[in-house]
Amino acid sequence: MADKQLYDYQNNEEVALFVLVKGAEVRVAKNGKKFIAFTFQDTSGSITGKFWDASDADIELYQAGEIVFLSGKRELYQGKPQIKIHKLRLATPDENEHVADYLPKAPVSASTLLEELNQAIFEITNANWNRVVRWIMARHQEEFLEYPAAKTNHHAFKGGLAYHTITMLHLAKAACDEYPEIKRPLLYAGVILHDIGKTVELTGPVATQYTVAGNLLGHIVIVDEEIVRACIALKIDAASEDMLLLRHVILAHHGLREYGSPVEPELIEAEVLHQLDNLDASMQMMTTTLRHTEPGGFSERIFGMNNRNFYQPKEE
């Protein structure tokens, strides 16, 4: 892969490099002709670009997951960077490096994340919660360490799901140390399981899409079903208070019904989990965007934060 990457180019600079097609959505322009709305990606991040007047052959050729050589110009459109495409071609077999070389990834190794995860599970002292967490994690550990936490918004990179979970465990530990009223085992179990359904909801780290189950059910329902399966396998009453508490903490973690929660938080641990989830997701979106923002300027608008932009203070 070339030394220069997507975010090494400045606005109005000509672009020429190999990139991964993260997304390729076919749309119809006002003139009735088809175009492809691309999302290009390398380890520096993602930038969109439109391929106008796309033929059926183009649509068949340029699919998500392909590596292409992109020639164009970086521009700003409505405050966001995009690539004005001049030319596009598939990489030849000799040029086609491994797809993983183009994927942003968690800044911490999978082995380190797994070690921290196992330590947190050890601290879940409630036997039922501990057994359920271990049973579910054993079924999904490989995907948990590889998958992103979202398609586009936060932690949308290889290993993002595990990294998001471990970062939340760090925050959960601090919250429990500060507020002894919080049931540490319940909060830890909720943090570990709250997004594990994304291993079924999403397709994986390359050209991430929603699965059929992801679209029809969503990760919150999926993980609740997994808890019930675990209870059946382990001969635990899924309607016992222990399990109702754990299931509620996870079912309520989006906070409000309009944000996808089947129920709203009615336990301290449920509210804390919701707040920690929002905090970590927001911090990741802000820091990622500000990383590409010049000092003294405002970032591009962040869709996942109500399209707000953020100021990057001038360096001292």
C-alpha cells in the first residue's frame, strides 16, 4: 500500500492511490441516470465520492470489498470532504494487496482486549450472570474481537466492538469506584453483553452491512434471545430476578424508545450503562473527526451527533 493515504491529501489536491471500496450504493440522479455513491477507505479513514452516469457494467464491477485505484480531486461538499472522481479501475492481481491492509483497526491488540475482558468477567461474582456471560462469549468471541461496533457512526473499524466494550469497562470501573450504590457485577455483565448482538446484526469489518437478522430484529433483541438461550442451556430460570435485571440493563441501553430501546432505564445500572455507552461513542466520533481538523478550524459535521461540528483549538 502506498505511503500517502486518503487523509494525507488536502482540499483541492489531486488524489491518486489504492483504496478499499467500503460502500457502493446505486442511486438515480435527477436526470434519471444511475450513479454510484462510493465510500472509499484506508487506514486513515473514509471519504465519499460519486461516480456519475454509471453503466450496468460499472455497477457490476465496482462492488463493496474491492480494491481500486482512485484518481480524482479532494473537495469539500456541504462542509464534508469528498473525492471528485476522474478515473477508477480495479486493482490488478499483482497490485491487489490484502484487504486487511486497508482497514482501520483498534489501537489495542486483540490479545490485550481479550485479557482485559477475561479479568472483567472474573469480577462478575454473581454466578448466574457469570455463567451466562461466559456461555455467550464462548459462542461469539472470534467475531467479538474482529467486528466493528457500527457500520458508520462510532468504532466503525476492525476490532471496534471489543475496543468499545473494553473502554466502557474502564469507565464502568471508575463509576463503580466512585458510586458504591452501583452493582459492579451487574454493570460489568451489561457492558460486556450490551452490543454482542452486533456479531449477528453486522456482516463483519470489510464493507460492513446489516444482515437480514440485523435489519429485521436489531442487536438488542438478538442479545436478549441469546441470554434466554444461555439460560435454557445452563438450566437457569430466564424469568428469575437475576436474569430480569440483566436483561433489563441490556434492553434499556439505548435510553429512550425513540432511540431503539424496547424499555427505558429503570435500574441504576441500566441508566449508567446507557450514559457510558453514549459517552464512549461520542468521544470516539469527536476525536476521530477532530484528528482530521486543522487547528483553529471547525470539524466536518458529525451525523451521529445531530450534525454538529466541533472546534479544534489552536495549538499552543
